[in-house]
Amino acid sequence: MAPPAEERGLKSVVWQKIKTTVLDDCKKEGEWKIMVLDEFTTKLLASCCKMTDLLAEGITVVEDIYKNREPVRQMKALYFITPTSKRGKMALKNGRRD
């Protein structure tokens, strides 16, 4: 797990904000998800959390929105991307493929 809040400062605040505004809203006990990221959100998450933190939130796989990936129909995908028309089109394209 991540170090205690007092050891992380701003990183802890950012991680807590991501948890409450992105992850907590769609977290269900026993349900695993794939998280799809872009370049910016990948850097953002990497700066404030570890894979073990994501696992604790039910995220089992992290994918790049621009890379080809095989559909995983038994898991839901959580798209955490920068809101631009280009990334929106990629998310729609990914959704059609799945």
C-alpha cells in the first residue's frame, strides 16, 4: 500500500481526489475492472499511486487507450482520459470493438 498521508503530502491529496471522484463511484465488491488511460492520466496516476493501490480499488489491468488490445468481455472498462475530442473518439472506437 501507499505510504501514510503525512509522508506523501500533495500526492496523497491527488490520490484521494481520484479515488473519491473516479473510482469510488463505480466500485463494487468482488468486481474487477480494466482501467484505460491516456498519456496524461498515466503520468498522473503514476505520480500518486502504485499498482497495489489500484488493485485495492478493484482495478486489475491498466491499458493505454492508443494501443490495440484484445476485448475482455467479462470485465468492465473504466476510461480515465483527458477530455478531448480525439480521446473521446478513441474511447468510442474501443467500445465498439469490445
